[in-house]
Amino acid sequence: MKVLYSSISQIRSLFLAALLLVGGAAYSQVTLATQVVEDFPNSLQVNLVASNFQNIVGMQFTVEFDPAEAEYLNFSDLNLPGFGGGNISNPLPNKITVSWISPDLVNGTTVPDATVIAKLNFTPLVADACSFLFSQFPTPTEFTDINGEAEWIVIDCAIGSLTGTLAADLNDNCQIDAGENGLPNFKVALQGDNGTYYSVTDLHGNYFFPLPANETTLLASVIPPNGYWDAPCLVNNVIDINGGGNFSLDIPITANLLCTELWVDVSTTLLRRCFDNTYTVSYCNQGTLPVIGVEVTVELDEYLDVLASSIPWSLIEGNTYTFSLGDLEVGECGIFTITANLSCDAVLGQTHCVEAVISPVETCNTSSSWDGSSLSVQGNCDGNEVQFEIRNIGSENMSAPSSYIVIEDDMIKMSEPIDPLNVDQTLNFSFPANGSTWRVEVAQAPFHPGNSQPSATVEGCDTDDDFSTGFVNMFGFDEGDPFVAIDCQQNLGSYDPNDKQGFPAGYRDEHLIAPNTPIEYKIRFQNTGTDTAFTVVVFDTLSTLLDPATLRTGAYSHPYQLDILDGHILKFTFNHILLPDSTTNEPASHGFVQFKIDQQPDVAIGSMIYNDAAIYFDFNDPVITNTTFHRIGIDFIQDVTSAQEVFAPGLEVQITPHPIHGEAQMKVFGMELQESTLRLYDGFGRLVRNADAPGNEWTLERESLPAGIYWYTLQSEGRLLATGKLIFQ
């Protein structure tokens, strides 16, 4: 029996699925298909058939197969100049890797269409073996022409492709007409019996899917970036792919609510003292209406001195700048950069924050149950105090009380109610400038629109630069709404130039975060080689505890193409990046990309979310980043407002009654004490009482101390036994 059939799809053009690709000319699409000839049980031959193989100076790829279906023998009929056995290896039982460079680096190599560039020979173990696919490991597929433009893929064994354009249907005729532009950053989903597959539309609204061989029908749907869009024309959305083929499906979408939604993000690769650092600000109009007179306001850390930007700015005051973007059409996106020098006066490890807000902002879909109030928090260091202000910046008075908490470093020190604030009314309070990192979080009124979670953090408030670091990114920021972005980074001395970070970093060494908390990942890379990198590719295999349908791309250093492979592998391709090596141009040798993603709903407490990335520079082996991790937990922040922190095993401190009006009894259980020392500190960290505490029980009197919150320490024979909070009323 001799069977001839095709089993693997095409390698697509670089511009077909180019998310956030700015500029760039189209060039020919290299196609590499497999043609399988089986004479079971005698032989199995896989022909690699090339099309548009023009002026190619190099290629590399991995072919993966099922060792239960076939046993690899060798390559034959190698039909490229300089292509020999030394270009082929079999590093794993189920993988074959090929790496070839043309002997003519000036003109490259061109072969006629339908040329079989190589034949893979196997011994078949089953009839109709077809499990041959291009794989991303250990070598991703790349074709490079004389212009340095590269083609990378990671495609499962595919039986065809699905392509199309997603665009706004302005006249509601369920067609994409002239003048109806494609929309970027929409996800198209294909639901099959064996999984869900995703593609992200590029700047022109184009999307691409390789069709998996293990599916017969796929159900198409659209995941917009917000709730203002519908796809009512997507009615015949079941695609019968049984038998394979190349399919096309254009998707007109309509607005279900006319509303603006502007999105912004900001970040930089890394921060170093005494060096210039470049921030990238990314923006998009994700709403259903054009927006006139768009501006981005950027507030930078006081240690950052702005030197230049790619577009003009206006200085408002202090370190706050405004950048005018003009008018933005629906789906229009862009980037600009800000170069700032980080002062040498910054303390090593200090955190520096930059906030970007895009305007105008329109609030849509508000609930009639919302009272119209909106709370904000501001914090600053003023001499010997850390000052916080909670303000009602809404259009209406608060109709009910709220509450706030205060976190010192990583412990809750206060949890207090807020009486209803009128419009523009404030609540002000302060803490000692003791070097701790102080954070205040406040709860918005019920039914408040959007995802605002007001908070403010003050680090480095101390008179002698002796302060805690590393706590700012432990918790999240008030950037749940698309029109605001906050980037906080510690400045670095030594660093790993290729790494991955997850934000929030999480609580303490366990990196604890609450269920349903979104995670923002940043992948940083640097060309530390000896020559320019023409292409950089980053692979990120998502944890099964993360939801690919919620992926939101963020700021980036260079334009890239995004593909979502197998439904959960992110592939960022930086084509023609021309990243110089670090010895030639160190500042320009860096790059980064970041994205935000939600957890799967209600992940079990104690679950671990791991993530790392593989970074490929041209034909080199991948650089594997560190592995980030987060543990899911609840109520994990140590709260000293209602309990003591005990340092002696088995010890328990009891205070009754509490809060204290006149006096209270303090009792110590679990240890026999002869004499101990009780110290009381007020809210400014000042010692207000130093008293002997005989035995295990004594009376604590308020005496002349004013009402308020105090902290105590209990020591015996120079040993700290316990700390805690007292409230005198």
C-alpha cells in the first residue's frame, strides 16, 4: 500500500499576524509543507516541499514526530548547496533538528517552487502515520533572507489554515466594505473537541490559525477588549475542517454601546543610577467612537530627570508632563518614548514609580446604585512625617461610610472606618518618617464603575537614607482601569539581562496573591553576543492556571508580532529588530515586552502559578529566564491591629478589656516571667512609656496618654517576646 498525502500547513508571512507592528514592507511568504509517502510496512518518507524560497541565507527548524508511529532512519536527497549530514541532528528520540547557512551570503539561495529540499526517511510502525509537525523545541523554525528578515513558527501538525479580517461594520450590513478598517487587539477563538485555540488581530485586523489535525469542527467566536462590541453577523461560525484545507472567515463586528475607551501602558527595561533610561508609553483607542484631543499625562519619580521624548511635551508642574496625541480613530494605536536620567543620589534598590493617564475619560455603563462618589489616595514625605490624603474626587457626596487600611512594610498597622466625605472633602493623617514603607488602601463605594482600587505607597521617607526597600511591588497598584498605568521598579546594580518578572511580586518569600488577582509579566532581554541580532523571539508557555482568553498586551520596547500557539503558548517575534550587541551600544542592546493576564476563575488556595520564558537571538540556542512563581492565598497579610506578633514559642498575650478606656489587665501565658519591660510607642514612633512589668499579670493604666493607637513591645532579659497594638479611647 502506497499513500501520498499532505500533513503540515504553511509558514506564514511576517506581516499576516503582526500585532502592534509599526511600518514595514511586505515580502514574499516562504512556504514549507510536508508531503508524506507511506508504503506500509516497508517505508515512510516525509518530503519537505518549499515555495517562495527566494534569496534565503539561512534556515533552522525542528521536526517532531510520534515514536510510536515511526522510527527515524536518516535524511536523503538534500537539495540545497552546502546542505549535508552535518546540518542534521537527532537530539531526542522524537525530534530532528536542521540548521543550514547558504554558502552565498550575498545573494542567498533560491530554488524553484515545489522543490523538495530534503527527504526524511522512517520505518513506519503503524499505517497512515501522520504525526509530523514543526516544533518550537529545541530549535524554532526560522528562514532568513538577504535583508535579514526572519520567519519563525511553532505550529502543531496542521491540516490547513484559517485566515480572515475582523473589522467594524459601520453600516450594519454584515460585510466588510471599503472604509471599514480592521481592528487590532481582538482575540478570535476557535473551540474544538480537544481544546480552545486563539489568535490576536494585528494592526489591520488580520488573524491567522493553523488548523489542528485532531479536530473535525471548530466553533469561531470573538473576544473583544471590552464589553462595547458584539459579533451578531457571526452566525455560520461552525467550520468543518474534516479533510483539511485553507479557509477564510471575515468577521464584521458592531458596537453595542457608543462609548470611548482609551488604554495606556508605560514601562522601561530597567533602571540604573547615573544612566539614561528610556520609558515606552503605549496607547490605543479601544472604544467604539473616535476621540478628539487625546492627551497622556505622565508623572515621574522625583529622581528621574526628563531629557528628551519622541514627541513634544508640555511641563505642567514638578515632574508631571503632558503629551498631545491629537485625534484617535477607533482602533488606532501608537507608542512614544521618554528618556530620563536617574539621579546618582538615588539609594541602591530604591523604587521609582511612573504613572501615565490618558484622557479624556468617559464613564459608560454606570449603575444607578452607585452614589457618584469616587475616592483617591495621595501620599508624600514631608520632613519628619509620611502624610496621606483621602479625597472624594467624585461628582456626588458619599452616601455611606467606607474604610481604609494602613500597611507598614508588610504588616497591617491600622484598619479604620471613613465617615462619608462630601465632594472634594478630604481625610488627612500621617505617620512617622521612620524609614518604613507606608501604604494606604481605601475601598470605593459599592457599584463604583470600573476597577479602581485606590492606594498610595511612600518609600524612602527617612532623614538619614536608612529605609526599607522591596515592599512597593509586593502589592498591586490602582491601575485596574485601562486609562491609567503605573510602573514601579527598583534601581539595579548588578542584574540578569534576560529575565522575567511578575507583578504584583506577592507577599513575602511565598509570593502570595489573592485568588482572581491579575498578573502582569515583563520579559526582558539583552543582546550580549558579539554581533547585531536581526531577530529576537520570545516563547512563553502559560500555566494552566492562567486564562489565555483574558490576555492583554502591554508596553514594549520594539514592534513585534504575537502568535498564540496550541491555545496557551505566547510567541513574540521581533522581526528586523537590529538589536546591537552590548559591547557596541550597551543602552540600545536591551528590549522588553509585557502583558497582563487573569487567573482561571477561583483557583484553589495553595496553588502555585509558575512561569518562565525562552529567548532566541537569531540562530543561537535559547536563553531560559528565571522562573517566577505566585502562591494563591487569602488573608495572608499579617494584621497587628487585632493580634500580637509573638516571638517566643507558646507565648500568648491577653489584654482585657480592649480598646482601653481607663485601665486594662495584661496577662502573659505560656512562660513564667519574673520581670519584663513594657514599652509603648505613639503613632509617630516616639517612646511614650518605659515601665517594668512584674510577673505574668499587671495593670496597664492610660493615665495622661491621649486617645489613639499605640504599639507596645514586651521584653525580658534583653529578649523580645512580643509586639502588638493598643487602642486607648
